[in-house]
Amino acid sequence: MFRIFVRICPTTWSNEPFEIPKNILNEWRKVGKKGAKLESAWGKVYKRKKKIIDKVFKNNFSKILKSEKQNSIKENKSLASRKASELTLNALTKENNTLIGGSADLAGSNNTKTKHHNVIKPANFDGDYIHYGVREHAMSGIMNGLALHSKFIPYGGTFLIFSDYCKPSIRLSALMGLRVIYVMTHDSIGLGEDGPTHQPIEQLSGLRSIPNLNVFRPADRMETIECWEVALKNSGTPSVLSLTRQNLNPIREKYSNINRCSFGAYEVLRTNKNIHLTILASGSEVNLAIETSHKLAKDKIYTKVISVPCQDLFDSQSKLYKKKILGETKFKISIEAASTDCWKKYVGTEGLAFGIDTFGKSAPYKEVYKYFGLTAENISKKTKNLIKS
């Protein structure tokens, strides 16, 4: 290897180390002057058109999302969060021209394409939706480019299990502080018969470990809308929306102007003024936490249920707020159909983290939940033993 290197190395270089010959330096300076002129000319054009650009890309997301939140309360129906995301996007893409959507060959499953989208095609760039093909890594890199060099807000979809293919670009989104939104559906063992190859276990934990990345796992349509709102407003932070295939029951009955998901965690249910236990859950497992809470109340074990749509946002809250959520009871449990690693910091050594630390199984999703002990009956039984011990 050394002999090959010697043969291809030039032997005519006579200058001192780090000394640049004048003829080379002059050529590079000519290139620099040309570039400076082009940049100056573009700067003048941009300055003239900046007001027009700002006007074109000014969208009232808040007004649209407020209307969607009101619709959510009015309709009050069970809905998969991937479908709730589609309804939100349908409202957002009707009037705005800032979002550039797309999917890595899974548009029909990710629900990322709405009836208002026009597909971008070769030689026709008038659209606002990209069919990336089976190219998660390329999709994520392209979205970073769009966020870096334009005022567009890019979002793209795939299954959560395939976030591993996106990881290098997601990390760069976070490192560069870009508003890129990753729509990751089929977020747990809830996808059932597709089996362990497609059931994400460690993905949520891995994504949550990336600095400056908000990982959202909404529990119903209302939370999905609120998570979209936070993702759209956070101009310096990328977001992952982790969404379900299976339907979720609504967890809120009243409309509020406050975006509760922006706190990262908040109380959704309390079975008594004085409680024995705090139950933390995210996404589809918030429904399970509520069911468990009611079951425990029958045995006079009173609880509060905390929905945790975004651990990253919750961890950034004040000590006082975190104490309000976590400090009320000695015993805490968490429920999430994925790795338990990132929940242990909340439940502590005296609590229990209900989840999955092995690979999944192929079966109807309710059977898979039952197999892994993620049922109200099993959780309440083990929790009673915890409190009585």
C-alpha cells in the first residue's frame, strides 16, 4: 500500500509547506471575486422581493388549528392518530402554500397526502407533494435541504420502524436546528400481524435520546392537532410525530385555547382529590391508563393519569411544574408499548415501567397487548401488589 502511494504522489512540488504559489492563489481570487459579484447581485434582488416572499409564506396556522380542535370536540369519535393527522393536514393544505409534503412510498398508510396536494413531477415543479420512493434516507436529506435553503416547511412520512434509515438526517436536522417534521406511523405492537420485523420497540427510546428533537406521541385527535401546532411553531427544532394505525378513544371532552401538549405532560384524569398513584402514559396507552385507573378506583386505589405526548418538552419545564406532575405520590407507573428505558427516570426505583423490552409478536394487536401484559387487568393487579408491599 505504501509503495502505491509513493508512485502516485507528485514529485515536482518545490514550494515550502503551506506556501501557496502565486499563480494558483491568483486564480482562486478571481473565482472569489466572481462569486462576490454574483452574491451581491442576488442580495439586491432578494432585498427587493423579500416583502413579497414574506407575504406569500405568511400562513395563519393558529386559526386553522383552532377550528380543527373545535371540530374534534364536536365530532368526539374514535380515530387512529394517523387519520387524525391526515384531517389536520387536509385543513392546513387547503389554504397554505408553505408545507411541502411527501412520503417514502407509504403515502396511503402514512396518510400524509391530502386531496389538496399536487404531486411534484419531473419537469413540473408546481406541486407541493413528493413521492420519494423507497428512499427514507434520501427523503430526510432532501427535507433538510428544503428547510435550509427556503421558507418551506417540509414534512415526510414512513413507518416508525424505518426511522432507523432516517436517523443520520434526523440527527442533522436537530444539529442544524431545522424545522423538519417526520411523520412516523404504525408506532407500536398495535400494527399487529405485520409482526416483530415491523413492530418498533427501541425506536422511540433512540429518537428521544437525540438532543434538540421533539418526539411526539399523541393520544387522540385533539393531541394530534396540538402536536402539529407545536411542530409548526418551533422554527429551530425538528419534530417526530409517532402515530397509530389503530383507533384511539378521545381523552378530552372540552375545548381549551391552551395547548396542553406544549407542556409535554399534563393531567387528563383524577379519580379522587387524594391519590395513591401517578400513572404516566403516551399515545395509544393513555386509553389503557384511563381504563386501569377506573379499575383501580373500584378497589379504592385512587390515581391520576398523566398523558405524556412529548418527554422532550416535559423535561424542559420548570422544577415546579415537574414537581406538580411527578411529586404528588410516592408510587408511579408508566405504560408504553415500547422499550421501558426512557420511563425509568420518571417512575424511579420504587415504581413500575410497563412496556416491552424484547421483540414483538405476530398476531391481532389486542392479542399482542395481552401477551405482553399490557392490559388493565394485569397492570392493576401488579400495581396493587406494589402499593401494598
